[in-house]
Amino acid sequence: MASDRTELRALRNLISEAELTIATAELPQGRGLRALELLRSALALTDDLIGQTKLAPAVMMGRKGGASIAKRGPEYFRQLAAKRKTRAGGRPRKQK
């Protein structure tokens, strides 16, 4: 998702540059005004999209995702591996 946000920012920069170029140029028959209006609308849309992009839950967790799994400890993973070897798979029962 980070690349999507980067791509949206690149698109916003391109639109902003086009807006600046048209704002400084003189076009006949009011075409420049209409182009500026459209580019400003496009800028507003890209700003909204940049603000709306949702990150995947794993990305939001960041390093904590691995840390919470690591809390289970090596013994938990040894038990899982042993169950795979004996074909007695599934989650281990909770210890009371």
C-alpha cells in the first residue's frame, strides 16, 4: 500500500506542476480558466485519496505483529512442530 500512496503523491505533484504551468500561460477564449478549474478539482480528489488510503492490518501493526507472536515462546512452536510430525495437527488446547 505504501507504493499506492507514493504513486498518488507523484500524481498530485504532476497535477500541481501542470496547474502552475497553465496559471502562468495565457490561453485564448478563457480556456486557461477552465483548465485551472479542472486541475484544482483533480488536486482536491488526489488529496482526498491520499488521506483515505487504508493500510493493511499487518502494515499498521508494524513490528508489533512479530512481537506478539514471539510472546508465545519457543516451546509453543516446538509443540506445533511435534504435532506436524505425528500428524496430530490442529491448535493445541489451552493450558489452564
